[in-house]
Amino acid sequence: FGSRHTNRPLRRFRHATTGHIAAAMALTKEEDIQKMLVCKTHLGTRNCDHRMKRYVFRRTVDGIHIIHLGKAWEKIMVAARAIVTIENPADVIVASQRPYGSRAVLKFSQYTGTHAMAGRWMPGTLTNQITTKYLEPRLLIVTDPRTDSQAVKEASYASIPVVALVDTDSPLENVDIAIPANNKGKESIALLYWLLAREVQYLRGSLPRNQDWDVMVDSFFWRDPEELMRQDEMEQEFQAPWTQQQQQPAARKGHHRVEIVWCGATPA
């Protein structure tokens, strides 16, 4: 009886903490779903795999399948828990052959400590022990199981669990944790990796759950190099007339000053 009596305050503290965490997660879930709507994470494709029907909310008049965002958010939480269970973050590989996911993968690895592989996947990375780039990860995260099919296939040979961002038409073979979402838009991919990185930091304790993450979602967006060059050129074109306008009044002021000194010197 004494042990039960002494454990009562501890149980109350646990119930209070879990209640606070649940309330904080409910608030963040509503905000996150609003962000998903803005980034068009819910838009699927016209085709739908029979295993993805459980994640489809409804179908529009145009034939586009709408993904259930509540289930997508829950799967992000499950994937974050799977990532946190691995002691060494470097044992997690995040791969993306899709260009829109390259920057998001690099940013995700920067904030979580995982190993990023953006761009072409080298065949034999998980199976050929002779190569210098041979790796033995404990978890693989891919942006699209169709474009990253080589990585998923090698992970199945090496018995490595796979977390994948899947669309309504994505194949689910050898995928252990499927996050249903739009994996073709750059905003959607960036937001999904941003939410996953934030939840990983919440679970690790490096970021309090009642505090907002100061990293913006925009930093995960893929940026076209040609668009960046155009923006730089536009800024230079706007700055050139502005600098000329600033230089002209300065030259006029200097000219008047010389005239005043010369006029003052004539009477003497």
C-alpha cells in the first residue's frame, strides 16, 4: 500500500505532462494542416493505386484524388518516432533523385544530422561491399518510391526499413512507412521535410514543444538557378538608376560649394 501511495504524485505528474503534450500537438496539428493546404499537399493524381485508397479522402470532378491530410500528419509523426529510435543520426539516409527534393533533403540532414544523398543514386550503395561508397544504414527515407526505385530495391535486399513520401499513384512495394502526400510539388516536398525535421527535434528534446521553430519553410524550397540569376539581374537593373540619382545631387552640392567659396574670395 505504501508503494502505491508514494507513486501517486508521479502518476499525476505523468498524466499532467502527457495532457500538456497532447494539447500542444492538437494545436500544431491544426496549424500544420493549414500549411499543408497552402502548399497543396492534399492534391494527388488522377490515377490511384489500390493500396492507396485508404488514404484518399474523395475525388474531385476533374478526377483528381484528394489525400486525407489528417492521416498524412499522423504518418509524419510515426516516421519521426522511427527516426528518433536510431541512436546515431548518421545511420539514416535521406535520398532524393527528384530535383524538387534535393534542397529539402540537404536542409533536413542539416537540422537532424542524417546522411543526405541528393541527386543520382549510385547503384550498389547498399549491396556492393567492394565500392568505396558502400553504406550500411539502419533506415532509408526516399522522396518518391518510383524515382528512387533503385534505392528502395537495394534496401529490400539489405533488410533496411524504408520511409517514403507516396502519392496516390506511387507503388508501395518494400515501403514500411508510407506518408501519403503530394510528392511532385516543390512546396509540398519542402513542407513535408520541414514538418518531419521539426517533429524529430521535438522528440529529441532539442526544441521545446511549446516553442515555434525559428527556421522558415521557405529555406527548404527548391530554387531554380536560372530564376536566381534573373532575380540578381533585376536587382542590379533597379539599383543602377537609384545609385545614379544619388550621385547627381551629391555632384550638384559640390558644384555650388565651389561657387560660393569663389564668390566670397573676390571682394578681398
